[in-house]
Amino acid sequence: MAEEPKTEESQQWGLNDEYPVTEEQVASLHEQGWAALPNLLSREAVDAMLPRLSASRSRDQKRPDEHRGPGDDHNPNINHDEMAWRDPVFREIATSRRLASAATRLMKQETVLFVEDVSFFKPARGRQSGYHQDFSYWPFDRKGTITVWVALVDMSEDMGPLRYLEGSHLEGPLGFDDGNNILDAYPHLQNRKIVGGKPISAGDAQVHWDLTIHGAGPNNTDTVRAAYSLRYIRTDTIYTGMSHPHFDAFQLPSGRPFAESGLFPFIGA
């Protein structure tokens, strides 16, 4: 079940209020592969998150000598991960009624697991993020994971908000991207409509499936484009044992459900 906020400040952020998911948003996710979630988090919540992320060590600072995963050499973002396992504010947000109601209704599941969070800070004048699927980079045995991508600053179109190839989740798994544009390997994808990528306010969010092909344009401004993502999986998802910078630390038994570990919060509608 969703965990109640534990601090007076977070209670004032509206985390106890359910997010009013509409039938149109559910249909958009399942039919088009993504949906917009305006006003998912309050401005007060976002204002508390941003300095905590900025003060945290980035993924590369924590693991400077470790092997980087496929495509990491092409990563145009600075990432801060595991915040919900290190900072109670992020844990409260990720497991709150606000986020729980949104995730379960969008996924059409009674209960899901919160398994990962990571920031995406694109520096000023930062380069674009190529189109890719997330599915192949995660140690999950089945599809059905959603990513909730929350803007932490007001973003103009020039800052490169996340964009998607409409309906591309219906293509199925397309393998590793290896840092190159997936459109080069699958030219027919160029026929799909590009959606998203429009101006978005701090606290607004977008959600997409693990199989939805997505990317982001360059940040053509002098302001850092800051976003924070949360990932929720089905409770029957099994850990494959594939190496991943977040999940490696938990020393999970390969071939067993994530739900058995007790390390990832259950959240319910």
C-alpha cells in the first residue's frame, strides 16, 4: 500500500491526495505508448527535490572506475540514482498515495512495485538523447514497466523535453541501441509520428512504457534541464541477473521475483 508522508512539509505537498487519472490518460498510455500527467507534483515538492539532487553525488562520481553499461559513453545526462534508498524525502514521494494512485491506474494493476529512481540533468547546451527503448537495459524478464518522468524546472521546447514515437511500444523489443540512433537500424520507424517534446512546467510529468521508443532534443539554452524519473514494475516480474548499475547493489537471486526480496516497496491503488 502507499506509504503516508512522514513529515509536515511533505503533507503540505499534496502527497496524500490521489492523482485524478482520466480514462483518456489510460487510453493514451496503452494505445499511443505515453501520456501527459500535468500537475503530478506540487511546485513545493519539486523545489525541495531539486537542491537535494544537485547536492548528491552523481552516478559517475560514485562509480568512477566501474564498467559503464551499453550506451553510457553516449549519455548526454548527469544521473543521480538510488535517491529513494538514501533520502527519505524521495522515498515518501515515490511511495505516496499521489504516485501510487497514478501508477496503478495507468498500469491497470491493483498493486505494483517501486524499483528505481534516477535523475536526468542535461547541462546547458547539452547534446540530444538518441531514440531508444528502455526494456533491453533492465534486468526484467517481462514487459509492463512504466517510467514516470517529472520535470523539475520549467522547460521550453529548446531545452529538449522527452519525446516519443507514437505507438512504438507495439513494435515489441528491438534490442540494444548501443548509443546509435535506433531509427538507423529500423528505418520504418521514421514513419511514426513524433509526440511530446513540448514545453512543460515544473511538477508536470510524462509516463511511458518500457517498449516506447523515446529520446530528447538538445538543450539549446543556458539553463540545466532537470528531470527525475520513477520506475514501477508488475509484481510478478522476475530478476534476470543482467548487470545494471542500480540493481547490482541489491545482490538479488537470479530467476526469482523482485517481490520476494522485500527490498522494493509494494504500492497499491
